[in-house]
Amino acid sequence: MKSTSDLTEGCFRIYQSPEVLVVKHLNYDKLLQFDLQNENAVSEVTLDSISKFILTEQKLKPHALLGVMKIDHWSLLLFVTAFEKVGSIESKKIYSIKEVDFVPITSEAFEPNSETNYYLTGIKALFNIGFYYSLEYDLTQSTQSKKSEKPDNPKLQESLYYNFNYNLKLQLIEAKVNPIFYISMINGYVGINEEVDLSGEKATLTIISRRSRFMAGTLFNCKGIDEQGNTANFVETEQIMKIGHKTFAFVIYRGSPPVFISSNKKDFTKSFKFVEVSNEQKASAIKSHVDRLTTKDNMNIFFINLMSDNVTDECVLNNHFQNLPSETSSGKNCKLSRFDFNYTMEGNDFNILHNYISQFIKVNNSNIQYYCLDTKFKSSVDQTGVIRINCFNSLDRTNVMQAALVWKVLEIQVSIKL
Amino acid sequence: MEKKKQEKSLHPLMAVYKNMWGSNGDFLSLQYAGHISDFEGENIPERENAKGRFESVNNIFGANIFEENYKNHCLKLLLQEDIRGNNITLLYLLLLI
């Protein structure tokens, strides 16, 4: 049963004077202070240090702080004011953000111009769907990634692709405030079903999709790859199945074709145009993209391209896939497979899809493996290969292929025919 | 009748699984393309045909182009990316016309 926060107060209190803006977390004895007379410098202070100010408490009692947003010449705190519980992972609650609000960090009256208001309204509307956080569980990293040793520097640790409010909380991180004041948020999808019946045994199925914050723009504005090796619509999807003392996980990726393209804004009848870059830039971007997919846990990588040779635009893009390296910088496999989804699935015979997937897994099983943690026998197996799937927009066809492929993986993980 | 027989033989986990992956596709499609996924998968062949029509309409007419640019800019602000040179004031003024 889901619960909403519409009628409940959060754990933050906000106080203001002409000199300072103070944020209090009810579960922490220090306060967050923004010095309004010193370029909004932020620091952690004690209760004694603010006693000299005449503070007025604001009505807003939010639940979580996303960070500091700069727009026009304003600095605004962005707070979560309503959420909904999605479920629990490892007994840790996961929430979907429903509403946000801004608190200006200023001693003057907050009077944004109509254009700024227009965008503030739009930013609030973004949170209607697909933003998630947890106070206890790190949604920004996969289960296997969390096992890896983390560097001490929180800035390096947080510079992951899926922490959607990373830049918002950068000022707080650099000021070394206690992380209790801010949360990490992802954009994508979280689905949790805690009442799955697996041959009489109760299990929990979780799907987490994490959108990359790089090249995170909308379809018309964001396509292909950039010079740093980021691709548009890049999403890491993790499926977690917990049965008793065993946890199975599998991570799969999607993204725009790694080709330098952009929307054709002068001719809407063409779905894209090529961006002129040198061969060296192309090679460097592809290499960065491939290495980034494998660096974390030194994995093999498998590209599956679903685009069709019978669709003019897609056929042109298919030729550019030949630039993929045959191995990563660390010597791991980098392979490309083709599956012409539109042509092959024209008769809606899903047996063809299943046969392709079965064959793919049979051939590459030893280079992929699947994550499993057994807490009873204290053993674990790691995923050693990742699969990156694309079609043209990497939406519908990609989702079908991913769902079918991960189902086959699930059958192997739980060792029964589902 | 054939379809019902097929559904009966599916593992009980399959219904949950398809629902969750379908929602996954819808959410990601909404966030990137501005509409829900038009493809649910097996046993719904009529949606396969609709999918192609939807994509071609979007491409030809550049549907919701202003709304998409607005959403794109809001995303960039949320991500605190450099938005200089995007001529957003001009976009805003065009929307007022």
C-alpha cells in the first residue's frame, strides 16, 4: 500500500533573517547556514552561533533537500515537498518525488521576472514523473558497483553518471556539510514488487532504470554521441531478484547509436543529420564510451544493434557502427551483434526473438556471468560482461529486447524454467 | 482462444514481469520522447503497427517542438548545465506570440 506525504511535515525547518538563511534538520544538532551578505557562503554552524540573529521561521516544512539551483541571478534551494513510497529494497524505503518547491537564498524580496517564473514552473512540472530517492539506499549505483571500494573523496565518488542532482549539491559537498542535509536523486524508473511467488517461495522483484545526467536532453534536442563519449538517452537498467538469502542482479544498458548526429532543425522530414567531426574525434569518443562501460568492473562489452537495413536512415547509421573497437583499453572483449528487429519481427513471431536471445546467451555465457550474492553461505559471483542495446531512439524496440533478454537471464539465475 | 491458451500456460511471474518492464518502457519513453511507449510486446500485434505511425508523425511534423525545447531547457537548468548560447529568451518570446 502506497502512502503519500501530502499531509505530513518533513524533517526540515527553514529560518531567515536579513543576514542569514538557516536550514535545520530535526535529526541533527548542527545547522546549515547561508550567509546572505557574503555571496551566500554556506557552512555548518551550531545553535549558539545563530542566536544573535532575529530569525523568522518559514511555513514550508520539506522532506528532503536536492541542492542549490542557480537561475538568472538567483540562488534557490530546491526541496522535496511531497513524495510517495514505491517500496523497499533490503528493507530500505524508496520514494518517488511528487512535488518540489524553491526557497530563495536572498535578503531581498524574491521577484523573478516572468521568464524565470516560466522556467521555474517547468522545472516543477518535470518532477511529475520519474524522480526517485532514498534516505538509506544508494539508488545511483548498481548492487555490484556498491561492492567496489570507493575513493575517500566524495566528489569523485559522486561523479557518477546517474546522480541527477549532483551539480545542485556541489556547493554543499565542497563546503563539506554533513550529507544528512542532502539526498541523491535518480531520474528513470523504479518498480518494486514484494509479493512475487516463485514456486511457492516469496521473492521481491525490483527494476531500477537510471538515466545518465550527461546528454540527458529530450529526443529532438539530444541524439547520438558527444566528444566525451556520452550518448543520448543512456540508461542503466538493473533487475534485482531477492529470494530468501540469495540476491540475483543483472545490469543492462541502452543508449542512442554512438554516432555524431543531431536533429535536422531545418528539415523536419529528415530524422537526423550528421555532425562534422574528424576521424580522430570519432575514434576518441567511441573509445571513451566503450571504456566507460567497462572500466568500473573491467567487463566485457556486447553491443546489440536493432536498427534495420531496410529503413533508409537506419541503414546509413548502421554503416557507422563499424568504428567500434574489437577490444577495450583493458583488453576485454568488445563485440557487436546485429538483429534487424523490424524486418525479423515483421510477422510478430516472438519465437525468433527468443531463439536469437537463447543463442546469444549460449555463445557468450562465460563472458557475461550474472551477479549473485548468497548471504547464508557468504559467497558471491560477479557479472563480468555488459550488454548495450540500441535501436534508433532506443525506446520501444530496445525495451522489448531488454525485457526478453533479462527474462532469459532470470531463468538461468534462479535455475528453473519460468 | 489461442491467445487465452497461451496466457494460461505462462508462468505467474510473467504477468508481473511484463507489467513492470512495460512501465519501465513507458517512463523512459515519456522522459526522452514525451510520450509513452507504443509497444507492449507479445500478443499485442496491433500496437506494433501503431508504433511505426507514431514515430513517423513525430518526425515529419516535429510534433510538440516548442514544448520539447521548453522541457529540454528546464532539464538543463535542473542539471545546472551551461545554457549560454541557447537563445532561450528568443524561444520564450516566440512562445508569447
